Amino acid sequence: LFRSVVGMPFTRPGAYENAMAQLMEMSYELLLFTKALEELTIVNRGDDKTIESCWKIARNGSHAALLKDGAAVGEWEVFGDAAKHPGTGQVYEVIVAVPTRQVTSPQTLFCYFPTDVPFPYPVVAHATLELQENRKHLRGTDANRFVLGELARVLGIAAEAAAGHGDKWSGARILAQSAPITEELQSLGFDSKLVAIAKELRVLPSIADRYLIASEGFLIPGADSHWLPSTAFGDIISGTTESPLIAFTAKLGIGTLESTEFVRRIGSYSFKSIAERAALICGLISKIVIPQSLIPDLLIDDTGKAITQGTRAFLPPEGDPIGGLPDWVQLRFIDSALCNALRAEFKVDRVRALRERLSAFAVQEYSLAPVISEIIRAEIGRAHV
């Protein structure tokens, strides 16, 4: 057990008060950065009262658990180590601690003590940076540019390690800033370096439960992509409503799937169920992923055949199903099971409301008169052939 006592003479007015203010800024974060420390006790004996805080850390590999005055504070996975500058050979320390339980992150960059540099990521980040005299802001040096680049790299390592643990966006969320990056970090290249690194990380969840890099995936409008068949669209990145994640994916230059490719995939896909077909029809109409004029023949009749363009499509009548019509009649009744599934997807009960939702397919409500007229017209046409 080693004990050290350091005496600090205060010869300038206000020096003691400044030192005490900095000392009281010390918190559990320091223990996450220093492998040799296991306990930190701060005692402030003022004129009227004594303030004492005791922090302890328990480490198990990269895992760290912290207690304050005997009560659990949180747990973190700690990443990073020494980084050697390729030019000077100087060694710098870079640490990123990711909370494994819900803990509010300080949202500021640390150089052992907290600085005044905002760091809007859900982690605790420390680096041995070159600071200005007040130890609150960064110097614009080549060394700091290198260290911040290393910090971006370690943040990326932490994000990729977190992918798949928790919800599907847990990895990318580490890289998604909750507020704009300040000019102080931008001028030293942190943001551009992080984006370049993020493009090569497998942190983007696809609807097929795979993790993709930015160049492998595609985005579609909207946060809900459950309606797409994952086997045909496994490179579509899952949707999200979280603003930081939306902004993060926008930075990565992810492409959108061309309409022609979208249609080609649908055309070659074999649906596993009526419900899957209904979900796709509803999604295409609701999300406007492709122009309605390009929507392929997705409606089927009660025999399971596709209702092709140019064929008049009717919603089936209530009650007994309609029997099959001869192929020479350009009229078909939509499969009853598909209609029921579409009602559930569109969340409508009335026939007219369903017809309105299916306007892209020129669907008509059932009425006996137009059905008979179409059959007579088709019969007359056959007679003149």
C-alpha cells in the first residue's frame, strides 16, 4: 500500500479557491481513465462544514463497475490505450467508456479533469490533449489533431463492439451526436475523421438482422420498414425515428435503391403468405418508395393469379365468394383473403376506404351492373373475332 502526500503552496490571490474548484470537479470519470487507481476520496473541510466523497472501482478485464459512498453508480465497457504519434514518437492516452446500463453521460471531453469542450456522444471520453492555460480548451496543434483522430478510431471500436448488444441501433448510437460538433473540434478534424471511420464500420442494422457498412446498404423513406421482405431486401437499412441516428446516417452518404431495381426485386420474389403480400402493397402505397405508375402487378384473384395491368379489378362482394371467370373476360375479383389482410394493414373497415387506398391499382367497388356489362362487352368482342 503506497500513500503519497503532496503539498501545494498558494502564493497568488485566488489560487487556493481555484484549486479547490478544480478539485471538486473530480468525479468517478477519473477512475475510468487511470488503471492504477482503485479508490478516490475527496475531503473538503470548509469553514462551516466538511464535504467528503468516496469513489471506488472494480475492474474485470474491460468491464468497470463504480460505487460512490458504497452505492452502485453504473457499469462501463472501457476501450482504448496508448497511441504513439508517428512523427514525434510521443505517447498519448485515449480512453472511451461506454455505459452498459442507463447512465447519463457528461457530454464533455476529459483530459483527466473535465474541459469546456462539448462532446455530444453517449460515452465518457478522455485523451491526453494539449490544453490552453486555463485547461478548459484545446490548442490548435498537430498533436491534438492526431490524438483526436485516435479518439475517433477508439470511438469506432467501441461502436462496433456494441453493435448487436441491446437494441439493433446500439452500436451506431455511440457515433450519433446529440448536438452539433463545435468549431473547436471541427477545426482539428475530429468530425471528418469520425465520419470516414464510421463509413467502414459494421454498425448499420439491416432489415435482415445483419450489420452493414455504409457502401453495402440502402435507405428508403420512413422509419418503418417491416413491410419489406427481408430475403429480397436484406440490404435495406432499418428505419428509425431517433433524430441523432437519422442525422448520423445522412452523413455517411448511403444511397437509395433505384426504382427499377426495387421493381425488379419485387417481380422476382415469391411471397410466403397473403399477409406478406398485403404488407408490401400497403408499404409501397403508404411510403411512396417508387412512383405509383411503376408499382408491379401485386394484386391476385381468388385463384392466386396476378391481376395484370389493363384488367378491371373489383373488390369481392360481401358474403359468398365469386367463382372464377373465363380468361377472355378482362375482369377479376381480388382474392377475399388478400382484401381482409389489406384492410388490417391499412386499418380500414369500410369497402370504400379500402378502394381509395388501392387507387394506384384502379380498383373498383363491387357492383353487379358493371360486372355484367364487362362480361357482355367481352362476349361481343369474342363474337367479332
